[in-house]
Amino acid sequence: MKTSNQIIFLLISIILSISIGVEANNNCLKIFSIKDISLNVNRGDNRPNTKVHLQYESFDPRKPTILFLPELDGSIDTYTAALRENKMRYLEEKYNLIRLELFGQGKTLDMELANKDSTYSPQSQISVESQLNLILQIMRKLKLEQTHLVGFSYSADIVTLFAEKYPDKVLSLVLTAPPYRPFASKTRLNEIYLRLASIGKLETSTRNHWTEDHAYAMASMMRGLFPEDTSDMHDTVQSVVAKGIPIQVISPTGDTLIKPVDSDSFNRLVLENPDNRVIKINTNHKPPRQNPEGFVDALLEAFGL
């Protein structure tokens, strides 16, 4: 039964249009508030602005900020379970925690660019360059001179590319299950995402909107990272390491999507700077969803808490 103080708190929060949740965890009640907002971002190519979806609990301009980006087919919901872990309070005390959806993710939909007959190009699909520009514009709108970036799978490579292009904007990178090279050929990627869409396995919060074109767009977004079957992240990672940007990798020990040899290749490059670390976590490819407690432990270790 709620106390009178709790009821008053909830009523005030509703009046302020703040979503309130209460999570029971280890016999403790954690009350968390979520500001759910959209900001207009210029898409370029003479296209109309797109509303970019992001969430945060609170924002203190005196604190440094961590931007969390989800996996390719994910959304801000990717991190919901982790944020409800009580130990996240150690991170929340020191940082602004903002979850951000890139083009094509969650509510930041921009799928009119999808076309199953198109090959990847910045003009015909959601390009890597447009994703980097999205991050930059969001930082400007939030008046962030610099930020920490937490990327997961697809977005781990996106934030690595962002750090290579805008090193002065990045305080550090935390990369969860980063792909080192394509995990399938172009044809096979199309088949994989079509299959996932057809059986409802794409874990975005907007999965009911998925169509065949959406699946092709997802495959094209991944191909944007690796335009050729022989492409890899070697030069990009090596460049970021050489710039001295701190990198922590959260590496799943049971990853069935990324081959161990590819994970090892990525991790060896990161560890060329002895101050960087690779943090192992016992899970498959999606630690924030499959092992949120372990993921939070890894985050705390990554940020020295």
C-alpha cells in the first residue's frame, strides 16, 4: 500500500508530465522518472527534419553526460532493465544518463529511404554519415561540448566512427559486442533481417511497423559500416586508439553472432593502449537485455566505480 507521501509524489509528477515507475528489486523500491522527448534534426539531402527520440531521468549541466545508443534493431528500451538495477544509482549520481535512438531505430523512424532494389549509398539509404551528424546535432541541442558514448553492436561501431571524426567531442567510449567485420554477405544479411521481421524477432519497440522494406533498410544500415565483404574496423579502431580516446570493451563470452576470432581482433587493437580494458561478461550477443545486472557491473567497472 502506498503511503500518503508516495501518493503526493506521484500526483505532482503526473501534473509535471513526468512518467513515473516503481520497480521492486531486492525488497527495495526504486522510484525513477523519465523525460521522454523528441528533437528536430536536419536529415540533409533536402529532406524534412526528423524527430529524434531520446529519454533521460534528469539533466544537470554541471555533470558529465553519457549517451547510450542501442543495437541495430533496438530502441531506448534496450537499456530499461539495466536502468532499473539499484546499482545504477552509482552512475546516476555522477553522470547524466541519456538514451538516444538513431535514424531507423525505435521512434526515430526514417524508413521512407528504404528500397529493396537500392544498393547502399548515402543518398538512397540511412547512411553512416547521417548517423554521425545526428549525434553531433543532438549534442549541440543539449549544449554538450563533450560526452561519453556507450554503443552496443551496430551503434558501438557508429560511436567509434564518431570518435574518429570528432575526437574533441568524445570523453570516452564503452563498446558492447562491437562487430569487427560483416557477419554475413550482403545477400545473407537481407535474408536474415527479412526472416527476423517475419517472425517478430526484431526487438525494436516499434516492431509492429516492420515491413519488408524496413528489413532491407536494416540490412543496408549494417552494410553501411562494411560496404564490402572484405571491410573491417581495423583502421578505424587503430585510429581512435592512436588519438588517445579511452576505450572500454564489454565483450560477451557466449556471443553467437560475432565470431570469437573477430572479437579477439577488435579487442587486441583496443588493448594497444595499455590504459584501455576489455571486460568479459557471461552472456550472448545482447548483455543489456540478457544479463542486465552483469551489464551494470561491467558499466561501473568501465567508469571506475
